[in-house]
Amino acid sequence: MKFSRIFKETKLIWPSKVNVADGTLSEEGGYFPQLSAEWDLAKNRVSSLNEFNELMVWAIFCGLHKLAIETLKSGGNEISIKNIDRRYVEYKFSESLKSYKRALRNSYVNDLES
């Protein structure tokens, strides 16, 4: 399965925008209650799909969390999934995929342009 397909399917589970004004920054990163709530909802919605989509929910959350930190630091209060760093999402996805079965890992294709 290709990254672009998994990403496209899974991002539909997430809202297009998330308010992160409730976030707090720390030395370790940040905590965003609304984003965490959306992650919980996404995990519930993806349960009927496959392992790739379940893993992508986590990777997208990581990308949105990174974007939320950057946005809050620059004085913003809302993030959009269209502004997510897809390369970072792919990195988090690939790193997490390493702990899955070999057959699943071998069926994954990173089709992002170099």
C-alpha cells in the first residue's frame, strides 16, 4: 500500500481544522486538549479500517501536534490538516511501522517524491 493512499484515506477521518488555543507549551513540547480529543475520535473512527490506517492516525496526530506547537509559538490558534508536514508524517509512520509484522512492512511503499 502506498503512503499517499493511506494518508488520503486517513486524513478524511480528521477534521480539516483544529483549534489549539487551549494548548500549553513546555520544554518537552506541548499539550493540546482539543487536538487530543480529536485524536481519540479519529482512533474510534478508524477501528473499522485496516492496520495501515490505524497507524496513520497516530502519524497524522504527530504531524498535527508538531504543527500545533509551531502555530502556538507564532501566535496562531488554529491548525489545518492541509498544512501538515507530509514528510514528517511519513517519517513517523515508517518509524512506527518497524514494530509491525514483516508482511505488513513489506507491503508498504513510500511514494513521496524525493
